[in-house]
Amino acid sequence: MSESVPTTRKSRSGLIILAVLIALFALPEIIAVGLQTIKWRPKSTTNRGDLVQPPRAISSPNLQTLDNKTLKFSDLQKKWTAIYFADAECDALCTKNLYTMRQVQTALGKEQGRLQRVFVPMGNVSADQLQEKLKEYPGMTVIAGPNYDVQVFIQQFILPGANVVDNQRVYLVDPLGNLMMTYRDNPSGMLKDLQHLMKTSWAG
């Protein structure tokens, strides 16, 4: 009988240690669920772009690329997507933004394959002229028609007090197809955000 007391104490001690370890492993999950339940958000974030609150799921009808291929926006999921809208003429400001998108992707280095660039010219598009103007931006998807479906697609990017053409913004869509952030003349901010997102996210 005298030997059972230390054994019982050791057993209880082991159970206590096990319970503590389980609690330590479970605590982060419990905290996360609790914060999500009360919809807590930090007062400040490290993002450099303008957050879209809440993130907006993007869908699309059948679109068409400049080289006459059928495309659904869902085909572009599984990667981060930078999207830019401009008049079909694509003036100097337009080409500046396309250049920014290309440079940001290049600056991602070994992670650049996780980002794709999409340009949506609006209005009547001369495929030959546009292809000539965009030859310096290889690897970019260009959505060019049919016009009605493009307009339906564009409507999903309209934010309060903004026009997708006039505000000259680059829109960032996550690998799950959610519009989450926009950038206006902030290439370094977009690069830093993408580097952070790609480092911390399992998606894309």
C-alpha cells in the first residue's frame, strides 16, 4: 500500500502536465475563435494599400482575351492577381501603371510566379494596335471582350466614391478570388504588401 501513494502522485502529476501542454497548444486557436466571434480587428495594420472591407468575391461571365481565348475569372484563381482598368487607348499614365505592375512582379524575385497581371481596356479595342502598344509587357493577360460581359465584370470593382478608370488604381485579388486591396501610385507599398502576404499566406 505504501508504494501506491507515490505512484498515484506521479500519475496525477503526469495528467496535470499533459493538461497544461494541451491547453498551451489549444490556446492560440481558442483566442482566434474568440476574436473572430466578437469580430475584433486591430486598430492599425501594416498594409500599405487601401483595404477593401469586407473583401469582395469576384466572379465573371465568359470573358475573352485579346488573343480570342475564352476566359472565366475563376481560371485565374490560385495566384495573386493585380488588375488594372484603363481606356482602350492606354495613354502615358496607363502604360506607367502597366510598367509598375511588371516591375513589382519582377522585384518579387523567386516568388514572381505567384503573381499574375491582368489589364482590362475599356471601350472599342483595336487588337492589332493594342498588341503593338503592349509588346513591352509580356506575360500579361488582356481582357478585351465581348463588351457587355466586360462591363458586368467591371461593375464588381466599383468602390464607393471611385471610378475604376479615373482613379488609376491597381486592384489586388487574392488566390481565392476576393478583391482585398487597391493601390494608387504606390509601387513600393504594393511590393512590400505582396512580399508580406506571400510570406505569411499558404494560398497562391
